[in-house]
Amino acid sequence: GREVRVAAVDLGATSGRVMVGTVALAAGPGGVDRLELEEVHRFPNAAVRAGDGLFWDVLALHREVVRGLLLAARGGRLDAVGIDSWAVDHGLLDRDGLLLGNPFSHRDKRTDGVAAQVATVVGPAEQYAVNGLAALPFNTVYQLVAARGTAALESAETLLLLPDLLGYWLTGAVGAERTNASTTGLLDIAAGEWATALASRLDLPWSILPPLREPGDVLGALLPEVAAEVGVPEGGLPVVAVASHDTASAVVAVPAAGDDPGGDVAYLSSGTWSLLGLELDAPVLTEDARTAGFTNEGGLDGTVRFLRNVMGLWVLSESLRTWEAAGVPGTDLPTLLAGAADPARATPLHTVVDIDDPRLLPPGDMPSRIAAIAAEAGEPVPGTPVEVVRAVLDSLALAYRRTLHEAVRLAGRDPAVLHVVGGGTRNTLLCQLTADACGLPVVAGPAEAAALGNVLVQARALGLDLPDRAAMRGLVARTHELLRYEPAAGLDWAAAAERLAGAGRPVEVG
Ligand code: ADP
Ligand code: LRH
């Protein structure tokens, strides 16, 4: 079969990578499918505190993207490029097409209290009926409300989500890819159009929202200067819109083929954030779903990602950063995870906390915050880094348990396994705890699901016969090694869940 070679740019909140994907479908019976990823460039990413704000260094990201494309193009002819990144965050362009300031991180504190303030203008139930989104404090709509009256918003002509901003710098084309647009809070999920009425009621300039584009649309070719930097002929390399929300791309590559005969796909996209839920054909917009904190994001081909955000491995990576800064010895990830797996060094389910406590959202000293949250809830305060790590992993697994059970109840589905994808699949202890806590087998892998989903949508846009998600997922399942974790008995997860429920947490905003 025909072979395509594409570059997938996948930007995570803690690292960015440029991967070369090679795809070829078996020409006939006995033929062999290929779906290969080669990492050509990886770079750390982190928000930067400057003055009062927490920002993304988006020019550095652009530079690393160009550098990655150069390395990818050196290795052979490229057929296309696609970009996905974390959702919600965005840049504003002025009328000359120049970026107005640095894009804020969604962890910046300027949105504190904004969702509650907006709820007094447009009720949470009404917002949910329009956009289907959990009222997370950092949704783009709340970031924009926080920016009302600022010089930047007042002079803004165009809002671009981060993958669209980077795509603009590559091609000069503006637009808003639909899966990522669905995370803004300003997309009307029933109409599939920008929710201009909602924006007006919140005094937001809806004219800054650019035309929507679909995954698979071609933005254009690299601008001549960029083509020269990357070392490809002018007009030679098309940029393709993919499912540009990283979670949308990751869910495209969930290898749910064969093991889910009922077709109910439950997944945990495990990276800086943990996103756990189900793929559905239609949103669940019930009051129950809303108050349980579930969101309905847009996926490839009109699907819905019905899921909840769980605070994720962010808590772990920020803890590591804190210990490293303080020079605490023995706090590299492999050492800590080995310790946390040893019951002699950290008693399982000894300390459990609400890992979604909003105090864990901003950057900072996670071990101290966890100690405070544990003390408040009457839980033992972890004493050593290994105990902190164990508490974080047990608490994550408990949050997964609750979220999976709620998703299944709210959507009336019955998945046979939980697929875990993303960097978190490399944490074997967490995979096992997830299976144990959820009482469901975990199928772990691929770790680079977002990049694979990015590659698959490009391959389809280039004409490969990948008509639907089943075809894409079958290809991933046939070409990737997956690890299966059976739930083990032994720990009393139900009792730990009771302990947590006792501590109580309001999910609802406003
Ligand atoms: P993002 O795309 O949000 O930046 P990733 O999907 O790359 O996140 O996942 C990053 C996380 O994966 C890290 O924070 C870390 O906890 C986990 N991880 C990555 N590699 C390993 C490893 N070798 N062992 C255990 N955990 C790992
Ligand atoms: C994961 C993710 C998630 C969003 C968050 C802002 O990287 O895209 O789906 O909720 O970042």
C-alpha cells in the first residue's frame, strides 16, 4: 500500500515533541500494516511566572516546532504536518496580526472566582445546556471574562487557541479547529457554531472568534520564510488541522478494537492532566452530569468525550520539582515509584486526599499542600517523599474509581476494560492501582496516543483508507504492544472511598 510520512507536533504542558509518523496499510491479505512513530525532537515545557502572571513561552514553543520540523524533514520527504496541544489556552492578535502579549497559562490566578461571578449572569445550568462543559475555572470563556477591560482584549481582533496560533505562524491562516474550540465554553454544541449570544451576554467581543475548521482541513502550505527555515521547497509542505485538542487526538488512538464488543470505549488519558470518561455519540446534558462535574467535549467525526478532569500527574511532577529545588536526596521519579510500591516504606491507602482540591491547581509546593489537605480531613500526614508519592497515587486511583463509576452510571454504559493512554502508562504502579480501584482490567498503551491520533488524522486527510475511528483504532491495536493489568483484590478501596466522601467537596460552581 501507499506510505505516508507526516510530522506530528504534540505539545503537552510538561513536554513538547515532534514525531515522525509513517503509515501504510496492508495492500491485501497477508500484507502488513504499518503505524510507526519516531521521536525526532523533545523539549521541556513549563509556564513562566513573570510579575503577577503565569504565562506560556509561546515563541520558544514556535522555535522548537520549527526546529523539530527541520529535524523531521532532514530524515526524508514529509507529506504533511499537524499540531495538537493542551486545550483552553490562547493568544490574541491585534489588527495587524501581531500577538498581543504572552498567552496566559490556565493555572494563572486571574480566573479565581470568575466562574462564580459569571454564574450570577448566566446560570450554570443554562451555560451547560449551551456548551456542555464542566465549569472549570480556566475555561477560555472565564479567562476572557477575567480579561475584560484589559488593553489586550480591547485591541484584540482575533483569538487563536494555541495549536491554531502555531499553525498561523506556519501558514498565515487563521481559524479555530473544532475539537479544541469545544473546550472554550463559547461553542454551542447543539448548533455547532460559536455561541455568540452567550458571549454577548458576558460582554465578550464574539467577533474575535475565527471561522471554525474541521480536523482534516488543510490550513495551507508553510509560509516561504518558514519553508526556508525548515529546509523544504516552497509550497511543498501542507499543514493539516488534526483533532488539535491533545485529548481528542489521544482518544482517536485508544486501541479499543476487539476487546470492547459492546462498543463502549472507556479511557483514561493520563498525562499532566488525567481525563477519564467515555466516548459517546451524543452529549449527556443532565443536571446529574453537570453537578458531578462532567464535561462534553467535541471529538473526531462528531463524537463526544464525556469525561471529568482529574488533577493528574501534575501533582506528582510539581512535588518532584519542589523536592529538587530544595535539594532533597532520593527524589528522582524511578526511586520514588520503587519506594511507593514497597508496603514497608509506604502503607497502601494510608493517606487519601481529594486530589481535585482546587488548592492543587496552581504551581507550588505540593507536598505542603497535600499535608494541609490531609490534616484538614483527619488523614495521616505523609512524612517522607515516598509516603507523599504513595498518597498521590492512591488518591489518583480513588478519583479514577469514582469518575469511572459515575461516568458509567450517568451515561448508562458498561465498558469491559479501561484503556489508559499517555505518559502515565509508564507508571506501572499507577496502572495496577487504577485496575484495582476501578475493579476493571486496565489496558495500558500507547504512551504517545496523542501523537498517534494526530498522525492518523493526517493520514486520512492524505487519502489513506482510514474511514472511521474503528479503522484507526484497529490499526493502533495491531501495531502496538499493550499491557494488561487485571484488578487484584486485597485493598479495601470502597472503605477508602467512604473516608474521602466523608471529607466532602462541592463540585458545583456558583
Ligand atoms: P503531557 O503530554 O501532559 O505533558 P505526558 O503524556 O507526556 O504528559 O505524561 C507525562 C507524565 O508521564 C509525567 O508527569 C510522568 O508522571 C509520567 N511518566 C513519564 N515517563 C515516565 C516513566 N518512565 N515512569 C513513570 N512515569 C512516567
Ligand atoms: C490535557 C488538556 C485537558 C484540558 C487541559 C487544559 O493536556 O488538554 O484535556 O482540560 O489540558
